[in-house]
Amino acid sequence: MAITQEIIQNALKNLTDPNTGRDFISSKSAKNIQINGSDVSVDIVLGYPAISVMASVKTLIESSLQDIADIGKVTVNIGSRIVAHKAQQGVTLLPNVKNIIAVASGKGGVGKSTTSVNLALALAAEGATVGLLDADIYGPSQPQMLGISGRPESMDGKSMEPMLAHGIQAMSIGFLVDTDTPMVWRGPMVTGALEQLLRDTKWRDLDYLIVDLPPGTGDIQLTLAQKIPVTGAIIVTTPQDIALLDARKGLKMFEKVGIPILGIVENMSTHICSNCGHEEHIFGAGGGALMSKDYNVDLLGSLPLDISIREQTDSGQPTVIAAPDSKIASIYKEIARKAAIKIANAGLDHSSKFPNIVIQNT
């Protein structure tokens, strides 16, 4: 039997990417199918960063194609390419930033900043170019969490170079003021500072910019929703009823301004005693799953209340860096991959492909 393009395409059409749930043809991941006699080569370009799962996806495709009768050598070249996706209507994308992910919570103390930094590091570990913007003007925490000190440089006197740590780019008001200086500012000054931090930082070809928002639904969240191109939002909560009550408000705010919800992250789902190993739902159980069901959004993952997360983050070595092969780091990576896949399945941004219309007197 002669091997044809149709045979290979049909095989890939019947094969599902276990991470996305979509086949490799309808997702347009399979490209450049080459047939030389009975030998076949195909390029697989995933729309999400996937270093930790690329080998398994490659093996899946190779073994499936090898099952075709009379096929010879099978070569699968696999990689990923992150593209820009649509933000809310009427807001254009930032230069050098393809996708912005807002990480929000309705109330403080639920581990939102810890989640933000670990998600940024997880996306970078999976192969993406990532930035982290600390949008909490009143209580910036990312400088300590990333273990960065010092001031950002300015090459042209107008813009700032992002600070670098653990392979990601970062910016925070905490880099510009002393650690014990309170930001006694009213709302307009705070939102102006956020826009400056975002737009005056020379981000370098970011696939994703994670924005660590302050808790609540105030000025900064509204500025983000109205003026900054957000691809999607992640809501962080704990299972506790009070936290869920406020998290629902945050979710509804993003819905009202047309920002897609990528999913919910439940922090402190269970506590495992470091002495006896007993597992207990000290903040309640199933709250994140119930909220996901109520609003028809994904539960991206659940994280335990674990002393190592706090110790590692406080020391400037978040879990994804300090213990990259740990169970907790794998949860962060899975959450990051799920969020990236949600973005990959969303609509593309085509604004840069349309020419400017110039009206002239002739």
C-alpha cells in the first residue's frame, strides 16, 4: 500500500492531544507532512509551552503512525509556538507582549501573589518567555518572592529595563521605593503608576505577562479592564466560604468587562500534618469545584497548605525553582499549561494585519 498524505492526515485526525483534548489536524498542530517512499516526517507545533510533556506527545504520535501498514521510518519534529490572542474589545495589544494573564482574588491572604510567581516560573520552565508585573502598588511582594533587590536601569532616560530573576522579567513599584516606605496615594495616582509600570517597561518579546493584581475590585482592576489588553484572568481562592464569596465578585467583574476567565485556582485545599501525615480540610472542601460548576469555568488545580511553599517563596526561591521535581511544582506546571491551552484555543489577534487607513486630499 502506498503511503499518502490522506492516510497520514486521517491518522492524525483520529489522534487526540491528551493535554488539549483536540486532534492534531483540527487544532492545526500538524504541519509540513513529507512523504519519501514509505518514510514519513511531520512537524507538530503545539500552541502552548510544553517542555515537560513534549516527549510523551512525540511518542504518542510516533507509535500511532508506526501502526500504519507498510510505513517505513517515522520522524516527528515537535515544538511549540505562542501567538498573540484577542483581548477585550477596543483595547490594542502592547508591543512585545503577546498575551496578558491577570491573576486576581476577591480578598487578601488567599495566596494570590504566591500563585502568580509560581505560574510565571512554571510557564518559563515549560519553554515560554515570561514577564511578571506586580500591580499591587500598596503592598508589592514580588521583589522578595523573586529574591531581587536594586533599581531598574534606564538606557534612554524614558523607559525602564525589566529586572531579571530565575529566567523571567519582572517589574514592581517595590523596585523603585524603599521597602518601609508606605504608598500614601489616592486612586488616580495608583492607576497612573500601574500604567507607567506596564507601558514604560521595555518588555522583551514576552509570550505571557502575568499581572499580579491587588485583592478586591477597585481602581486598579477597573484600569486593567478598561485600558490594558488582558487575554484572560485567573481567580485564586481558598475553599473557605468567605473567600469564595469575594472570589465570585472578582469573577463577575471580569465577566462584565468582557475579559475571559481562564479558570479558578484553589489554594490551601487541604493541610497535611508534617508530623503524622494526616490530611484535613481545615478551610472547607470542594468550594473551588462548586464555584467552577456554578459559573461554568475550569478548576485549573488545587494546591495544599504546605509550609514549604511559604518558606521557599519567602526566601526568594519559589517552589517551581526550589523544588522543580516536587509534586507541588508539578501542580503549578499543570495549572500553567491548562491556562496556556485555554488561551491557545481562544481567538487570535489580527489587529496588526490590518493597515492603517489614511485619508488624503488629492
